[in-house]
Amino acid sequence: MGKDKLRRFAIVEHYPHFIQPPLGEKCSLLGKWRQDYFKNDNPIVVELGCGKGEYTVGLAQRNPTINYIGVDIKGARMYIGAKEALELDLKNVAFLRTKVDFITDSFEKDEVDEIWLTFSDPQRKKPNKRLTAKPFIERYRKILKTGGFIHLKTDSSILFEYSEEQIKEHKYPHEIISWNIYEDLHLLGSDEERETLQIRTHYETLFTAKGSIIKYAKFRIH
């Protein structure tokens, strides 16, 4: 880890909204996020593989009555979003440092209302490592409330094609599967949804500048 990453990690570790349970151990907030952390009964939306946390912060700014938790294993990267949330004094944001593999150690059954997967690693050579693969879906099923949506936003054709196949093979109910979401925004049900889909992270801006087309799927798993 470079010096700047070490510096960022040392700083973010002391942020009050940065949670870091020991890997493989139960998070102290398991089943208690609303009660002990957010201190409200608002819905909880989790972004898995949040990277710099830009989408988590963008969502939280637009929806102050929803609680957002960005999840990633790279604490130095999450520093960016965590710092911004602190500067904006956002009370409805937390960042959780853990692997998605251990997500059931941090959330109780039905504790999560929605899940976002934004620009996840397409894992070109390891399909079972993709965040829409069956092993991960089964983890989400344990924490996501019945009827709760999973949102997938990606520039990767490999990941999106694979995810579309998974949705159809396992008959996951879906509202939209779009290979070009910015052309298909009119298919979304509300202005709020359209605005939410237009949050752009640093990486998305880079991808689209190079001609990448952004894909989006919104589906349920139970």
C-alpha cells in the first residue's frame, strides 16, 4: 500500500461513520443498524463494492429519509466518499469495510430494503466471483427484504450479459433490463428514478468519455 493510501486509511479509520468489523466476525451492528447507528426506522439501502463511495453519497444527498451504507474492502478508496459525507454533514450515510463474501455477518434477515451494484468488477475469468452470481445472490436473499430490488449499473457487456442470463435462468422478477439506460430513461416509472440513474461516478465519467454504453437492470430475487 502506497504512502497516500496508508494516510487515507489512517484518517478514514477514525471517522465516526466508518465501520470496520474484524473479517469473519459478526458486526456489532448486525440487526441493529436502524436502532443503534441511524437511530430511525427509515429504509436501508446498501451499495456493494462502492469504491470511492460517490454513488452512496449521491443517493444520500437526494434522499435524506433513506439510510445508505457503502460497502467495500478497500478503506483507502472509501475515504473519498466518507470525507465528502462528513463535509456535507450527511446523517444518513455509513461506510462498512468488509468483503461482500461476509455480508451476512453485517446484516440480519430482512434488514436491507434495496441493494445497488455499481460498476462491479466483471471478473472476466471467474464467473462465480461476479456479484450477480448465484452464490452472492443467495447471500443477498438472506438480508434483503421480500420484494426488495437489486439495481445493477455497469459499463461491462460481459457482466451485464451474464447478469441478464442469470435473471432469466432463475426467473428473477424484473422491472427493466436496458443495454443503454440513458436512451431508455423514459421507460423508468418516475422522475426520481430517472434522476437517480443519472448520478455519475468518476469512473463512469471516464468510461462514457471513451464511448462505453451504460447498462442497467432492476430486479428482485424473492
